[in-house]
Amino acid sequence: MKMHKSTLAAVLTAALLAACAGTPNRESTGEVLDDSVITTKVKTALVSDKRVSGMDVSVETFKGRVLLSGYVRNPEERQTAERIARGVAGVKEVSNKIAVRGG
């Protein structure tokens, strides 16, 4: 069976796109890039804000959903960190697992 170049190109393109597609438990290539940008923007915003101990807060992103963890000094700082994360473009949801540690 002889395949035309255009048909072969279409089949290869479809295979490559399928390999890059995300699933509920795995991100697509584009989502990984988007999430790393979101993570960087959230972390930068936290470190830049003097009201938050940004260096003590970890940020992870999966499909636009941000997980905040780490430690802050008081409940207000915890809420401020969440508000900052929610304000970053591309963030769909924030799970705030930051613990308050007096200090």
C-alpha cells in the first residue's frame, strides 16, 4: 500500500499531537509550560510583596491549579498569600495548605 506524502504527514502530525495531549493525571506539553509560567509569576509576586514571607512559601501548579504550602507568621499573611496567588493570570484555583507558625 502506497501512502501519499500529505497523508503520511497528517498521520505523523496526529500521532505527535496525541503524544503531547494531556490526561486528567498528566499534563500536555503546553500545560507544563503554562504551569511553569504561572508558578514563576506566583512565586515572584509572593517574594515581591513585603506582607508575605515569600521565601517560606512553596508554589506548585498543575493544570492551572496552584498549591501553596510552607509557613507564615500569622493568619493574615496566609490569606494575603492566597489572595496574591488568585490574582495571577492563568490561575484557575488555589489550594492553600500554608501553616501558621508563630514568630
